[in-house]
Amino acid sequence: MSIEGLDRVLEADPPAGSVLLVTGGEGTLKSSLVLAMMSRYLESSAEHGLYASLEQTRDSHLKNMESIGIRWHENLHIFDYRDMRVEWKDHNLDMFSMTKDVLDTYIDRYRDLTLFAMDSLNALYALSPKANHRRNVYDFLTALRDRGLTSILILETGDEVGKGGERFLSDGIIELGVIESYDGVKRYLQIRKMRGARHQMEKHHLVVKPGGLEVLGPIYGPATTSCG
Amino acid sequence: MSLASVGGALIEETNLGKDDREEILSRFVKPNKDILILSILGERPMCGYDLIKEIYRRYNVLLSQGAVYPILYSMEAEGILRAEYSRGNMKTKFYTLTPKGKEVMKRKIGNMVYALEYLLSFLKGSCSG
């Protein structure tokens, strides 16, 4: 599961069944990175992936992908909750449980579904009962692991960060951000944690190029490696 | 003898209660929801909300939204369903069967009826003794 240049930072794919967090502020390409990683992985396998989007519609994601040159693969199913939320607006839907049902329905339909992404955890939290929040997060991550899925959870940094203990519970954290330097504003990608895979620790330059996203070298100084 | 009458007779004989019947129906409806959705949409266009209510009305089984909307989207992507907004309502998508969807529905219902009748031909023999 990769994009061009990610192998500069991460020496191997995270072990299958890992739960990864992709964190960052607005405009740091979190959704694009995850969609690009999933699409590229699916190009070279016969597997299926599910991208569950609570905020943006499927069409909106597809347009964004096209605009920055990310090729969508037909085995990447983008499920948005728009219709469900519009039609059931007068009902209190439990989004944790609903998302597990969505996942099981796709697994039932596409037996070789191995990848899952949730965009975003913040929206999932906002639309779920506040009681037993940490328990819900723990149960949700356990449900993902029980199904053997490699999962990527998008978490926008802000008010809710860390409340669900997701940073401790996840197997890996990819942080995206923006740095203002003397030669302009740069986006970066940094692996903060990755169990079971060696990785660089530095912030690496993340760019949008005609064919999609690419990870370039470290923004500051030479790279150093850490074990996962 | 029809499937329904054999089923009804067996239920009468075994004194199944309302809860048991609902449980049996639920066990049948959930794994076969694709066919039931196709069959209902073959009668008239519906949105996801109406479809869930209609399945509940017919079978007394309340399907999760998370079990129905993914099927609608997948079937639309596979060219089995067509989704359209109705005039004056750009919020709700209504689903209808495409010509391919009608073929798929007929084939799936045919397969199910064949399988059930085949099973029942043995089960009827077991009960008659």
C-alpha cells in the first residue's frame, strides 16, 4: 500500500490487519493520500477496498481525485452516508454500529475485501452517542481487527484528538501537516509510529504532481531510521 | 402444494409462537435481502427509507440502514439498478430496476425457488412419517 516515494519513508507495507491513523489539519491531503494509497494497492491485487465517507460525497471524492491526478480503481468502493443521513434525519442513528453493518454488507458482497478507511473519526465521534465514547472506539477498532482488515482512520487534528485513545490503540500513525519556511509553504508527511515496519522519523516533503501525490526527501537534514 | 402452504402447515403442527416465527423469518430475510430488494423494486421505484419500511411491513424484519444502502449503491454500480431524483425532490434518490436488473431478479428468484422446492421435497417426506 503505497504512493510514489513513500518507500523513502516506510521500508515495507504495514502488516496486514493493522489499524493506522492518518492525522493532520485541514488541507493537508489526508483524504487524497488515503484514496491514493488504497487505489494504488488495488491496482496490483484482485482485492477490494471500502472507503467510508461521513463528510464528503462519493462524487466529491472522485472529482478531487481526478483533479489531482489520482487514478480511481473500480475495486475501491466509496460509500458516503449522505442518502442515509438525509432520509433518516429524524432518527438517531448509531454510526459506530451502522458503520460495522456497512462493512459487513460489503464483506458479504466482496469476499476479498481487505482494506477499509474511515473519513473521518471526528465525524464519526460527532454523530455518535457521547456516552461510553472510549469503549465505542475500542470496540470499533477491535471489530476492524477481528475482520482482518488493514484499516486507515482519518483524524483531523483539533478538539477531539486523543479523546478516544485512538493514538494508543492504533498500530501506526502517519502525520500530515504544513510547514512555512524561508522558501515557501510545504506539505509534509511524517511516520510517527508504525508497528512491524521500519520507517524514517523525519518530516518528508509531500507534493502534488501531475500523476498524483509523491513523497520527496526530508524537509530538514538527512534521514534516520527507526524500527517499528 | 405451494411452499407457503407447506411452511404454514409445519408452523401450525409445531406450535411455533410469534417470536419464533419472526426469528425464522429474520434468519431467512437477512441473507436473502438482495433478492427481496430486487423483487420489491421490480414492483415500483423506492428510496432506501421506503424500502426498509416495506421490508418491515411485509416480513416484520427491520433491516439496518447499513445493510441496505451499500446493496443499493453496489447494484447501481453494477448496472442492476438506476438511481434518479424525482421531480421537485433533489434530496432523495429513487431506485428502479434496469433491463439487466430485471434479468438478474428473474434468475435469482428462479434459483431460490428451485433450491427451496428441492429442499422441501425431502423435508416434506421427513414430516409425513
